[in-house]
Amino acid sequence: MRNKKRHFKSEKKVSSPDYQSKKIIESNPEETGVRLNKYIANSGICSRREADKLIEKGEVQVDGIVVKEMGYKVKPKQVVKHLGKILQNEKKVYLLLNKPKGFISTTHDPQGRKTVMDLVKKAGEEQVFPVGRLDRATSGLLLFTNDGDMAKKLTHPSHQMKKIYQVTLDKPLTKADFQQITEGIKLEDGVVPVDDLGIVSEDKKVI
């Protein structure tokens, strides 16, 4: 059975951005490239999940045409823009920060409070974002990167990445508290399962 090739004629008039984006994908079915959401995440402006939302909103253009197809692949030499700004694949950057108390783990705060971005703004030219978060009153290790793939692997629940917390209490941990914690900690958004718990100080205040 002979394969039939589809031919597309150039047209001056296009009804909608959606049609334009579909036309680009179908006219290059055999070429390989980088998935659009991955390309956006690699540019350093957001994670891959957030990139999907930008694509859905119609904020992303490839060669001047709005693309809303999640599976679209960016080919070499194509120009990708977000809200008119050209995006480029940056070299992967990974920063480790011992976050002090008093800083919010976000890229921007509407209330004008100090964010972790204030602490890393002079670390390099690449645009990085925090992976996960630590509460404002919490100190500890926080990773920054422009690697959307790594950020997804570390934060998405499906990957089940484990975290270790060291907590200093204002009084010794009791047996009842120990049992209650190992059964799971109930927070505002649900119960957080605990894999293991250990006491690391003689006064039983550090766990």
C-alpha cells in the first residue's frame, strides 16, 4: 500500500491563531525537536507545568504564530516568544541556598515582603526559580534552577521524592507525641505521611 503524502498550500488568510498553530504541526510531521513546554521551562522563566498554562492562555508564539498545542515541538532556528519576549535555551544552572528565616519562597510577593529571589539576584545572569518552598519562618536548604525537568522530578507527587526535616522543639518530645507524628501529621491541605522519626539530641528537643 503506497503512502500518501499530504501537501499544504500557502494561504494568505487564516481564520484563527488555533488554525495557524495546527498548520505548523501538520506540515512538519517527521522533523524532530524539543517539546514547547520543555523549551519554555529551559529558558528559565517557569517550570514545565507552568509553561503548559502559558501555552493554554495563548501567550506563546513560534515564528510569530500563536501555538496552543501541548505536543508541538520547536525545531532548530525557530523563534519562541512569550508576550513578545524572545525565549532562549539557557545553560542549566543549579544553586543551593541555606535559606534564613524571614524570606518567602516565591518569585514575587504582592505585599512587597522579602523573597528568596532577593538573596540570589546577583548569583548569575540566568533566570532561576525556587524548587519547592520553605515557610517564611523556616530556615534550611533550598534549590534554585532553570532546569524545568529536574524541578518537576523533585516536586511532582508522582515521583515521591522524600524530604528530611530537622525540628527543634521548645520542650522534650513525649512518647504520645512520637506516636502521633508517626501516624501522620494533619495540615490544612490534608494528612502528611511520615516515613520515619528519630530523636537526635539527649534532651529530646531535636528530632
